[in-house]
Amino acid sequence: MCGIVGLYLKNRDLEPSLGKLFAPMLLAMTDRGPDSAGFAIYGDEVGDNQIKVTLQHPDAAFDWNTVAAGLGSKLGSEPDWLQNANAAVFKLTCDEPTARAAFAALAPGAVIMSVGRSIEILKGVGLPEDIVERFGLAKMQGSHIIGHTRMATESAVSMAGSHPFSTGMDLCLVHNGSLSNHNWLRTRLKHQGVSFETDNDSEVAAGFLTWRLREGDSLEQALHAGLRELDGFYTFAVGTRNGFAVIRDPIACKPAVLAETDDYVAIASEYQALVTLPGIEDAKVWEPEPARVYLWERQDRLGVAA
């Protein structure tokens, strides 16, 4: 079944409260996804010549200090980094291939969750309440966030199989639904240089968007291309460094509701996940139309909402 929630702040004064506003939304989706949960949060930008890499390790006692020391030796400077439960976020002055090679050597058991200038993905097995507490979501700050609660019906319950999925710089996707042609598309996308970590169909959808963006599409164009190429039923929420988008397939059998005020835009699988937001009683609330792209973006990370 699964649950999707997302919050995009148009009012920058609310950014210190992003996690506090979002945590109840994720918790409200527990009934739709009790086995695992996760979120992608955007904020704490790094500089133009840097990247931010978020990793998780299945061993909660894993020694990230040794990894950080090794990175200092490999890259020539000590990284800025922090640990959060079984995850670590590293800010590095190098390119993505160099970072991936370094982590493969220093932390072969760790999984790279996301790479970009803004994104951090944190997810895991357990009730949404467990994930909220594990990573201290309510204390987090940022400009926008997308989350997911999963009820696994076709695969094992695992950290790797939980959402969000990221297949490109600052790109993430959460999905409620199912794709019928994901195996064929995965093979096709591998030939285009897109790599995958799991067999999850949602990761294929994220990979498809990554490929179209690499080919020069805007996010809106990539999502329209997905309407032609992704066979199945779905509601997607997609995050980028500059904002987020929502789209449903042409049949639109998977639920979704949008709400917008002067301060924010929110997406949820059910309205009850929105009721704790400030000013929701005066918000414009509607069900997104089938096969229509809804997109909110900042002109740049320090600019105003478009």
C-alpha cells in the first residue's frame, strides 16, 4: 500500500522547523507502511566545488571515525562530517567518482544513500516512529523534504528496499504503486550508464528520470516522458535541489492530496497527514489530476520560490 508525504517551504522563516512540521506527517502514514520508512531532506548546502555524501551501515557500531581519517589521507584534507545513528554525512572537496571509489575502499559494507550538494537520505527498517526517533527528524532544518512509509508486498523488508531512492545528484523519488515493465527498463537504462543497487521498481523510475535529465530534459519534460515509458500505476513525489514535483499516472488509482498556502506546499497519500500543518484550515486543498505534472521550484537555492 505505502504512504507518501512531502513538504516544500515557500516561507524561508519556517526552514528551522522543517523537521518538526514534517515528523507528524510521516507518522500519520504508519498504517499505510509499517515495515520501513525514510525521508530525503534538502538543506545545509555545500559549496560549488564540494559534494555531500550520505551513507548508512547495517552495523550500528560501525567506526565512522576510521573512515573519516582514511578520507583525509586519500583526499589530502580532513573532511567535514557528522554521524547520525548508523548513518554519516560527509562534505568533500572532490567529484562523485572519486568519492565513491574512496568509500568503496574504506567502508565496503556501507551503502551510499545519496550524493549532491543539498540532499541527505535517511531510511531503515522499523515503524515510522522508530525512524523519526532514530535520526532525530523533528530537530532537522531545511527547505523541503519528501518521505515514504512502506508496506512490502512483493519483496523482503530491508533498508535497501525502503524509500526514497536516489540515482543522480540531488535527485530522489518515492513511489506508491507498481510498474509492470521495470525489468525491461532496468536493462535498457543500464546500457545508458545508469546503475542500480536493488531490484525495486521504484529505483527504476528514479533511474529513468536521471537518464532523461542527463539527456537534457527539464524535470517536467522527464516526468512527461515517464508517462509514455513507465507502464503501471503510480503516484510519484520527486525531489531535486531546487524543489519537488508530484505526478500520477493516467489512471490515477493511487491516492494523493495536495495542499498549498503562502508558506508551503504539501503532498500526502491521505488528508489526515496534513492536519497538523499550520494554516491547513485555510489552505487550497485538491486531488492532483491524472497525468499532470505539479512542480514547485526555487530559481536557485538562495532565491525565492518560483
